[in-house]
Amino acid sequence: MRLFIAINFSRETLAALAAAREELRRLAGGRGSFAPDANLHLTLAFLGEAEPARVPLALEAMREAGARPFELAFDRAGRFRRADGDLWWAGGPENAALTAVQRRLARGLAARGFELEARRFVPHVTLARRVPDFEGRPAPFETPAVERVGAMSLMRSELGRGAPRYTELERLYLE
């Protein structure tokens, strides 16, 4: 099964992210592949294909990463340029608590034999993929979306026609 570890959001944060996505859709003239509300999350670690027997190891790493609840803000949209169209995202100011949790999690996963992506962690929520270049740029969020992060989740990703389907397998609450 295809796995990742993520932060999922409250209804209020999802509404703010969805509003940013819709502004992007308007500016891009609807061109691109826009993430459905159910897929808006922040990935802490992508594990890729893993046997079900490895799930307990991922959960151990999540517990070991331990963290206290913290706040996470989203106040702007940005993009990663891609040849087949840009990936647009929502992001926010640097967050030391988030970075520390992600680093501890990555170390714990690597120690348990998970091969993680080698690229630098850039916290973001994907709003759309394959968006062709367009005039203008989404404005910063009028009011930043602020999430009180109290949990991280082990997620399964199922690919098929259309958007991937994400299912929460386990939620670990931060204490």
C-alpha cells in the first residue's frame, strides 16, 4: 500500500484553503488539476509503497517524533515550476515546531528502513497541479488561516482515475 504521514485540518482551515484554491482556479481560467477538499493536507513524510506489516514501524516513528500541539499558519500561495504545468500551493511563515517534528519523524522512519525523498522539506498544501502559466498571481490570504495542530495521521493513498483517494489509517494525538 502507498503511505504518507500528514497533518489534516479543521473545517475552518479547510474552508480558507478551499477559498484560496478557488481564487487560483478563477485566475487560471479553470486550467489545471485542482485538489478536492478531502485531499488538502500537509505531508510530513512520503513513505511510498510499503507492506502492511511495516505499518507498526511507521506508527513507532510517529510516536517517537513526539511533539506538543503547535500553531500553523497559511497566508500565501506560491508555485513550483514544472514542465507540464506548475504545482500551486498554500504556505506560511517558517515554523520551528513543524520543522522539528518533521526532522524527528524523518530520522525515526529512516532508522526503521523507510527510504524517504532526498529533497529538502518545504511545508506546503498542494492546491493544484499542472496549471499552465497565467497572468496575475493569487493575492495573499486576506486573513491567514491558523490551525492548532494536535495530531498527525498515517494515510493511505490510492491512485486511480481522477484525484487520488486518501484514507486515514491511524491518528496520533500530540501531547
